[in-house]
Amino acid sequence: MKRSQSRSDAEHGRVVANGVSRRELIAAGGAMAAAATSSPLIANTASAQGSAGADAILDRLRRTAGDSGRRIVIRGGTIISMDVGVGDFAVGDVLIEGKRISAVGPDLAGAGQGGNAIVVDAAGMVVIPGMIDCHRHSWEGQLHGVIPNSAAIGEYMGATHRGFAPFYQPEDMYVGNLTTAIGCIDAGITCLIDNSHNSRSAAHSDAAIKALFDTGIRAVHASGAPTFGEWDKQWPGDIARLQRQYFSSDDQLVTLRIFSLGLVKDDWKLAERMGLWVSIDGAGTNTTPMLQDLKKDGLLNERRAVNHANGFTEESWLLLRDAGVSVNACPRSDAQWALGTEAMGLQQALNYGIRPGLSVDNGTAYSIDMFGEMHAALVLQRWAAHGASKRGEAVPPRLTVRDMLEFATLRGAHNAALANKIGTLTPGKEADIVLIRAGDINTLPLTNAVATVVSYAHAGNVDTVFIAGIPRKWAGKLVDIDLGAVRDRVQRSRDQLFARRGMKVNVVG
């Protein structure tokens, strides 16, 4: 790969805020960390207690980020590995070497090589794999709260695709993806599938992709065509350029796939020619003939991920299952915009033996975190089961909190085509790891670790986030992000989008 195409952290310069360099953001992030009065992440030595010790550890992590031989021990946390072969530990350690997990166990102190390992004290924390959002229209990041009371999909489409989308400039694409990715990291989402279907020019695509690289998140950029309005018609031809310019290596945090609105055979053929996955949105109801046709042409295979997964017939579900297609459910989105039935795509997938991932879809009406999706999915599935029982119908098995965490981690990794790299705390996988405080007022006392994560925690309890062994959130603060500069940039983009539509922002309207 050419240096101009490798998209490494150092080569990017990481310009996250307008006119602010990566180096300046690092300084700003360090100042924010130094301002913290206390931190539960303290070095495991008497000489490095308190916030000064936490800052020293973070500084050491930064300085050694490119060292493939660097060792980190996440020490003394409650480990939920989501790997049945590894198991869980009431008190355990995770050893990271370079960017990969090398060991998970009850006591890895001996792996410190005479004190040379960087020790992260996780006492009082629940340690989980990074969560994965299988389907997010990230470009809408500055449209949070524009339609909180919307109850129909037509209202959503009118506000976004027909409304604001035609007024997006490349800067707005960058800002939307920027705020979405930062929000994900803050909430313990280490990977998202960016369903990007508002790239009205090649420059729009470039800006969306650059934002993902600049934030340090792991992401799958699913490139698609705009739905309404004028655009350059550069898609799908431009995908070859994107692949060549940004995605010539699979060994990087951001990868590429195709976004398809419905079961569009031409999109699937293009994906096969380019060796790419397809994420499918809005497959429709009368899908069986189309799926049979795709199967006949050898296009229905395991390199497909279906969003929502509502309204399929039994024949369609069997075709999807037998082909190994991945599925993700959107509990809040489907309920908000009346997509599908009370059984949700999640329950329908389970009925046919498919373990689904979870996805937020977009943040125009609700928060952008997986805690909300797990809460909603658990409650809605149980409510649907109660309804079936009262009607005398077959009652599905009740889902558990562990099921929800599996959907938010391992099954998300399958949707992202990254189950070989992430989704569980398994030796050999990359170190996408989240530490959640179990001693906050809403999470204490730690009685059931999985329940603490799924049913009690929120984004504010996410203490530390590692992505490929790099700290992206530390002691409750985002690393290397100047939030003031980001806030100004996001608000400016929002205000300009409203102005282009001839509207004014009314925060109490």
C-alpha cells in the first residue's frame, strides 16, 4: 500500500476539529485528563496512586502505541469474555500484546515480565468485548432530536432523506460521521457499520470515510446511493476508486462494503465482482421470489447482512438461514417508526435459528448507544411473549441478559464480517475492550455482572475503551478529542443545514 493510501494514524495527522491537528487534540485530551480529580484506573503500585498515576499510564500507552511487543495487563476486573471456551472470571486479568489479546485468566501477574507490562487497574469494573452497532446511518449525526415524536417511517424519510439530505455538503458528511463515531466510542461501541447513502459526490464519500479514520473507531463503511434529490451519479462507479484509495488492505480498522436499499441484484453482482459484503436495508415483504432468483444466480451467500429483518415469509427466512446470511434487529427504530410487528425481526430471526445482532439505525429520535437497544429488545421480547401467552399462542423462550450481550457483541461481529477479529475476549483476537464501572450509584452493588451491563449501565458508566489495544476513552474521558472544537463544528453544521432548508432551530419547539 502506498503511504498516501495506508490511512495509518500517523500519516493521517488526524484532523478531528476544524483547523485543529491531531497533535493539538492530544494535548487538549491530556489537559482534560489532568483536570480529573480522581480516577478508578490507577497503577498497581503504591507510587502511582490517584489521577497523576492514571495520567502517567495513559501517557505511557500513547508513547508505546506503535510497539508490537508492548504488553498491557488489565488487572483485577470482572471478566465477561462471551467466549464459552475462555469463560468468565469474578476477578481476572486480560493480557494484551501489541494490538491483540494474548491471554485471559484469573491471575496473569507473571506475564508482566519483571514489571515491564503497563498495568491498568480494573478493580470494581466489568470487562467486556467492545459492543458493535450493526447498522447506523452515521451521516445523520448532527440531526439528533429533530423528530423525537415521529411515529411513521414516512415522517422519518421526509425529515431526513427528502428534507435535510439534499442540502448536505462534504463538510456535513464529515461532521455527521465524526459525531456518530465519537458518540459510539464514548458509549462503548468499538465498531459500527456505517450505512452511508447520502454521498452526493465523490467528495462526500471521501469526507465520510475520513471522519471514520480520524476518530480511531473500527468501522465498516457501507457505501450506497442517495435516495432523493440531485447528486453526481458517481455511484456505483466510484466504489472502485474508494476501494483502491482507502481500502487496499484488510488489516486496518476501517473496511468497505456495499449498501443496498432492498434486494437489488445489480448491487449484489457488483459486490461479488469486487469481493465485498452487502448490507441490505428495507428488503420488503414479497421477498421469496427475489431471494430464489438471487440464489439461482449464486448471489445469496454468507456475505450478506440484513438490517431490520421484518416481514419475511417462512420461505424467505429459510433461504436466509440456509445461505448463512447475518441479521440485525433494530428494537427502538422498529417501534418508533412502526416497522414490522410486536414480535420484531429479532424474534423472527430466533424462530428460524438465526442469532441476530443489534443496531441503532439512526439518532434522530433517541440516543445512540447499545444499552438502549439491549433494554428495549429485552423488554419488547418479553412483552410479546406475554401477549402470545394470553392469546393462547406458542410462547417463545424468554431471552436473558446474556443473550442481549451476545447480540451486542459476538453477533454484531458476524454482521460486520469481523468475528475472526473481535466480538469476544479470545486470545488471538484484537483488543477491542470496554471497562464499565460497577461502583457507580446506578450500577452498585455488583451482584450479577451481565445484568449490570445490560439492565443497569448507561454510556456514562463506560470508563475505558480500547480499540485494537489503543485507549480511546480513559477514566471516563475521551482521549485525543477536543470536545469544545467538535461541539462548535457540529452545531455549525446543524445550523447551516437548517438555514439551507429555510428553517430555524427551535430548541424548545
